Amino acid sequence: MKDYLPYAAGVLAGLLVAFLMSGLLALTETPQLVLFALLPAVGGALVERVCRRRPNNS
């Protein structure tokens, strides 16, 4: 379960960014759907990759 925490944090961050961009840019329909489909997945993947690349101090 601990291994999924970085991915989940990235998904939540991506979702927050998607909500902000959608509200600020007043996106509707297809662009909004693409935004909400891509940003959480990309955010999760990026955060997970960054966490795996950092050296462990233990």
C-alpha cells in the first residue's frame, strides 16, 4: 500500500490542477474531458518517478 502513496498524491495534484485550469480557462466539453483524463494520470506518473529516483536515506 505504501508504494501507491506517491502515485495517489500525484493524481490528487493533477486533479487539482485540472480543476483550476478548467475554471480559469472556462473549458467545456471535449477540452475539459481531455484535461481531466490526462492531468491526473500524468501527475501520478511524474510524482511516482521522482520519488523512485530520489536516493533513500535509510
